[in-house]
Amino acid sequence: MLDFLRHSPKQFTLSEDDKARQREVPDNLWVKCARCKELIYVKEFENALQVCQKCGYHARLSAAERIRQLLDEDSFAEIAAGIGPADPLAFISEGQAYPLKLQETQDKTALLEGVVVGTGTIEGLPVTLAVVDFAFMGGSMGAVYGEKICRAVETAIATRTPLLTVSASGGARMQEGMYSLMQMAKTTAALVELAEAKLPYLSLLTDPCFGGVTASYAVLADVTMAEPGALIGFAGPRVIEQTIRQKLPPGFQTAEFLLTHGMIDLVVPRRELRSLLTRLLRLYAPAEAAAQ
């Protein structure tokens, strides 16, 4: 009977040379898509800007990765880099003090706080940028987070440049209590000053974006965009279903659902984002810049 009809697999013995070559193969050549579980070659995944080519899932990016993708090379200059959160409430949860949790997160992400702000250029066009890193305590908004958003607004006004925010957040940071909730009003008030200065504000919502961030600065832009499939809302779907005791419609809280219902202006695939931002920055350029 032919070998391919065998019910039991053949047993192969690797030579020592084969074993040596097998050990030389790196373990990080492949990445698994978080949605469809497809194995993707790492270099192909990176070339696709970390978007799954099978199902279109847009993987979460760190702040550093996002800045590299959006801005011109070597154009980013960080501001307010040296400020980090305090522990105003002496908060302890499940036996762990807030400062210890902060230190662990800072060591893991190499960030002092979950938002990185600075200036740079996109196709030579100046922009002030604020990017949230979800890996830092779920992108939660605390006092320093809000302060850095406000400093980005102040920088945009001082330099007469458009403001771009990229948000990914679970909401307010419970460890800072009312200090965290205050940032909703603080960042909103700062954006009023930006509007009075007649400077454009662009906002990109990425997966996930919830709570106080969605209820404040992130949705107050002149143009509010989102990545495909991003989950966006105030409360999560399970909380809503338990509250209203009704089944939510299919696709509820996805970027596409919000676009259909008028909450956002555009759903933009990652591959098209930089070119779209270039067009918007040219269209919304401040009067004095457009005159040059």
C-alpha cells in the first residue's frame, strides 16, 4: 500500500546538522492575528503597518510605533517628557499600592505616562501631536495625562500649528479619583482656546476608546476619524445591555456603526491615514501658513 494511505505517521530522526539548523531559526518569525488567529510572517505584518491581510484587523500600536508611522523621519520633538503621575489619594487596590503599579507599568513601557506629546511634520507640514499608548494602564486618563494634552494645545497655539490626537483608552484612571475626572473639563476648556485661536484640531480614535476620553477631548475635533473595526463608546456593551435589558444591534460601537450614525466623520484604513492627514493639514492650514 502506498505511503500516503498509512494510518500511522512515519517517524523521522533528525540528524545533528538538522537539529543545529533548527535551533538557529528564531522564535519570533511569526505573529498570530488577534481576531482571525491567522499566522502572519512578521516582516509582512510590519510592511502592512500591522494590519492583518486576511481579515483587516488593525493591531494596537505603541505610541512610538504610531509616531514612526505618521510623522516624517526624525521630525518628532517631544515636549513635557519629564512629568509623571503622583499618588494624591494614597490608593491601594487588591493589596497593591498605586506607585508600585505605576513603576511596573513605566518599566514595561519605558514611558512615564500613557500619552506622548510633541511636534513634528507630515510630508513637511508642521503639526502638534498627542499619542496615547494603550499598554500604559489601558490608556487611562489621569492628572498628568490631561496636563500633557493641555500642553500640546498650548504648544499648538504658540506655534500656530494644527493639533492631532491619537486616542486609545479605557477611560478615567480610578487610582486618581476626582483628579482624573477633572481632566475631562480641563482638556475640553483647552480646546475652546484652540478653537478661539482658529487652529484646526484632528482626532483619530483607535481600538479601544471608551469612557472619559471619548466623552471629552477625543470627539471635539474639526474632523474625527477612526480606524476600521475600532470599538468606541462611553460604557462597554455588556454594561449597556445589563442597564437597558436589551440586546444591542450587530456591530454596535464599532467605528463603522458610529460613522453610519453620525458620531464620527471618517473611517480610515491605516495604509491611507498618512496621505489623508496630509490633505487635511493642507486644507485646514492656518491663514498665515496658507499665505506663505
